[in-house]
Amino acid sequence: MDHAVREAKEPHVSTHDLYVKAPREPLWQVPASGAARFNWDYDDGRDRLLALYQKGKDKQWDGAKRIDWDLEVDPYDPLGTPDEAMTLFGTPYWAKMTDRDKGELRKHYTSWQFSQFLHGEQGAMICAARIVESVPDLDAKFYSATQTMDEARHAEIYGRFLHEKLGMLYPINDNLQALLGDTLRDSRWDMPYLGMQVLIEGLALAAFGMIRDTTDKPLPKQILAYVMQDEARHVAFGRMALRDYYTQLSDAELREREEFVIEGCYLMRDRLRGVEVLENFGIPKKEAEALSEESEFLHLFRKLLFSRIVPCVKDIGLWGERLQKAYVDMGVFDLGDSNLDLLMTQDEEIAEQLDQERFAAEEAARVAEVEGAIEEGASS
């Protein structure tokens, strides 16, 4: 459907009307610190980074065109989530719920999850713009400029999905907001890389991947596969830049970064419970937290969520004793040996395969339509 026609048919609905609970601060302002750095050396930069910059330019795409927004989504089962994966499954609360209640719960969980993706993508856009401003190397500024555009596209896509397909949003989770605030307030130019590229994006990638690989619903699968294709480049950028820089830091400076990673990982681990959803269904916060912690699915989910972060942290040279102990405590230490390059390659290949399948199906439909028209013309 033509965009202008859709706009004419659908009255504008303010995002603030769709929040289940109003955000504490409609406009969140984080005071900026640190220097904006200009570099007058326009000679060639690092070959690997310039190759990534070229790829970033080549791989730009339009979310309004590449994604099939005409696909229907059942708001009461947006992802096809099995009962066993629901936190309340097997509890007295679940036994009392009607099918409609369970549908509402699925809608709320998907809204909460995709809302955090949306808020995280806006944070990523702002952090990428901060990197353009503060990083000293021009090749890194060039790449970050392409990433800023990528993150704007992702925020646009998640916002559209929540508006048009679910009609419901959740405010930013407190722990995600805290980590974003810590990342943006820090005056050191490498911290937006560490907070966003490694921690928040690494965690988001694993969450995206788990849904992408388990959902049987075509629209969310498309969205997640195409977003992940971009994110694979972003994580590669963060690894390159930080690995180069962290070889120059003192032990004390590396320890400071490791402390930030430890605190950030605990914050993000605690972000994942979706307690806000259960509270919205009338379950007291402490009980909601306990029910979430007892969920076997949550334990599996948490481990998978760190599959991108731990090998990346190890790869960039942050692997001190305190950090290793923290990962042992979280039960994710063994993920340090995961093959991150293989995971990123798979993210790109899955998106390309999805494109091929979609376009082959569309081409077959067009051929069938032409052949039908020819047969109809011959018989008339």
C-alpha cells in the first residue's frame, strides 16, 4: 500500500497513548562530558576498518521496502511462544488463566521485549553519534557514521512493529537505562564502544538470535534477521577498535574497564526477567522476581544471552582475575571460548538466505500469474 494512502486511512496515534505505564521522564536528558575530537589527517586509515566502512555503505537498506509490512501479526501470539517458555507456566496463576488471559500475557511479553529493543536501538544511535564526535581516528569516525544510520533504521523498524502490529509499548527498563546513562556520562572516548558495542549490542544480538531462530512468524523473523545482519558489522567494529586501543593501556586502566564490564553484565542479567509484565498482571514485585528466577527457560535464556559478550570481552583483552570470577559466578565463563566470528558469519548468511527464499517465492508467484494470464487469453 502506498505510504501516503496508509497515512490518510490511519489516524495518527501518539506513542505516549500506547505505553502501558507512562515513562518517568518523557524526555530523558543525559549531560554530555568529554571532548569532541577533530582529526586533520585525511590519509588512508586502517585497511580492516576502511573495508568495514565500505561494507557499511554497501549494505544500507530501507526498512519500509525490504520488510514486508503487509504480513499479518496476531497480537495475542506475535512470536508463536510455546506455553512452556512462559514464566507463569506450571504455577497456580497459569491454571486460573483463560486462553484470552494467556494471549494478553503473550502480547505484553512481546511488547516488553521489543520495547527494550527499541529503546536500546535509540541508545545505540546516540552512542554511535557520540563515537563519531569523540573517537580520535578518522577511519573510526567514518564507520561510526554508517552505524548511526543503521541504528536509526532499527529504531524506526521496531517502533513501527510496536505501533502497527501490537499497539502497545513498555517504558525503558531501569537497568538498561542505568547502563545507558553510565555509558553516555563517561568522558573517556572508548566507553561508548564498551558499553554499547560490546555489552548492550552483544546482549541484544543474542536475544534477537534466540527469537529469530525459534519464531515461526514471518514478520518478526524478517525484522530480526535483517537487523542482525547490520549488528554483526557493529560488533566487528567494536572489537577492532578496542583491541587496538587496549594493548596501549596500563593494568590499572584495564582494571577500570573490567569493573565497568562486571557491573554492566550484572545489570543486564537482571534486566532480562520481564518483572514489569508480571507486575502489570497484578503479581507483587517480590513474588514476580521469585517466579522469574525459578523459570528454567530464563536460566537457559540468560546463558545464551551472554554467548556474544563473553568471547568479545576476552577477545579485546579484558580478561583479568576479577572479571573471570564474575563470569564463573554468572555461570557463563566457558562461553569465552565460543567462536564469535562463526556466529557473526551465520548472522549475515541467514539474512541473505531469507532474501533469496523470499525473492524466489515472489518470482515464482509472478511467473504463475503471467502463465495464468496467457492461458486465460488462449482459452478466450
